[in-house]
Amino acid sequence: MIDTHAHLDFEDFDTDRDAVIKRACEKGIEYIVNVGASVKTSKRTIELALKYDFIYAAVGIHPHDVGAITQKDFDEIVKLKNNKKVVSIGEVGLDYFKNQIDKKIQQEWFLKFAQLAYESNLPLIIHCREAESDMESFLQKENFLETPGVFHCFGGNKSFAKKVLDKGFYISFSGTVTFLKATDVREVAKYIPLDRILVETDCPYLAPQQVRGKRNEPAFVEYNLEKLAEIKGMSVSELDVIIVENAKRLFSIQ
């Protein structure tokens, strides 16, 4: 299995990070893409990836944090992306849900990171929450968004999913696909073609329904995979092989 979006560098795991990673291995997790959300966490993500062969890094700054960043911070990400274990720029994007950062500022930084990904030939890991309309505009107008990438923890509707797919992006599902009331998410998951679907935990957030209320971790990705397999009407092992190959193709993981 693979967890294509984790935050194991976060403080939530400071007391038992190695044990969490060991549990992931015992569950059959062969690859983890650990994703930065700031300059600090991007650095920690690389350190973690260098320590563990099967962990890969993404570097970027989350839209919640772009209000205070400077050109120096951006330049630091530019340097970090050259590390041999970095496979993506992210997570970056737009978040209009209870986010106090001005939309224009979010958009400006997102476009800078998107351009960086294009110039670096690296895929984007995109965070998009209640910002589908503006994101659609970028998908339609900005040629550099044609670089491969993934919309992580997808929460949009089928219409938005179609636009994302038409531009060549992958779509990833987190524990929300298991939530009892998340029928809309499951409908979208049913629609996504097999060669574009990914799975993630977004740990420590969004623990699957089976372990709701607990801190999420990569070992729990199996619950999300099981639900997606049920939705697709196929075995877990069959879907697992497809998703791992999708992720390896997107992130150029050998």
C-alpha cells in the first residue's frame, strides 16, 4: 500500500514517530509521501525522507500560512526542492474555508508555486477547499497548470472533478470517503477512472470512520483503500496495485 499524503513531521508525532512508522510497515505500507506545509515542516519532511528509504518528500507552503511568507521563504523552498528525495511541490493551493488570508494573496503565491513546479518538472500537490470557482479559472487559463499533479483530500463535486481530470490531474481520497454522511464524496470516487485515483490519510487529520476521534496515521490508509475498493466493485488487492502504480507514475518513484 501507499499513503500519498502524510504529515509525519508534525508535532503530533513527536513522542512516537518511529513507532508510528513501524506500524505502517507492519501493515504493508511500502511508500509514504510526506508533505510539507511551511518552510520549517518542509525541512523536517526532507530529514524524515532521508532517514527512511520508503518515505518521500514534498515541499511547499500551505495556503493557511502564505500570509506571512516572504520571497526569502519562497527561495528556501526553491532550494529544498532540489533534494534527491523531493518528488513534488506541495502542499499549496487555495483555502477559502475560515481562512483569514486574503484570497488575492493566496492566489498570487499559489501561482508562483505552480510555476515553480512547472519549471522544475515536478508534480503539484494541490489543496483546494471551497475555492473551486477560482481554481477552475486557473485550470482554464494558466498553461503551466498542465504539469501533472494531484488534488489531495478531494471534496469537490463531479463537475469540478471532470475539469480536474480533463487537465490531466489525479484525484486523491482521504478518510472522508469513509464518513457516514459523505455520500457526495463516494459518488465522486465512483466516477473517477482507475488510472487517476489515489489514496491518502492526510494524517494526523481525518481519521477514517473506523477509528474516528483518534489521531490518524499511515497504517489507517487501509480503511480508505477498502472503502474505495467497495465503491469500485473490486478487490482491495486489485485496487491497491493500481493505486500504487498511479502514485509511482505521478511522483516518479522507482
